[in-house]
Amino acid sequence: MRVHLQDTTNRLYYTGQYSPPGGFELAMNFGSVGGAAEAALEERLTGMEIVVRYEIVPGEIRLPILAEWCALRVNQTETRKPVISLPRSHCSAGRE
């Protein structure tokens, strides 16, 4: 799986903080949706979207840049899947 940031206007890919945008072959691979979202938010990249490409099955998924995706960042040394918990207000809405 490859995870990139792509400009929604000119369709060029993010290639690094000090590099000009370029084609797919130059695109930075973030490795996770959370890593891409974190980079986009930290660097204040506007007009970008996250593009997830799968190598086994040809295709891609496009996602907006949301702060919530940062929770999906997986520690490179960690082998288990990340656990995402919702704030109490979302889980208990309508039960109290």
C-alpha cells in the first residue's frame, strides 16, 4: 500500500517539504493515512487530499485531510493494529 498527498487542482503529488510537486514516480510515500494527514496539517498544505493506492488490487481511495486521521498513524516498530477510541460524548449519545 502506498499513501500520497495530491493537489486537488493540478493533480501533482507532494514530494517533500523542500521539493516542488511532481508526478507519481516522485511522490513521497507516507506509509499510513495518519502519517499523510499529520504531515499535511503540520505543514499547512491546503488543497491536498490523501491518495491510498493498493498494489495487489489496482485502484485507489481518495480521502480529505482530517485531523481525525492522525490517530491512524502506526508506530513503525508496533505490529498490532492501532486502537481508536471515540470521545465519550459520541459513544453515550442518547443513553443518558
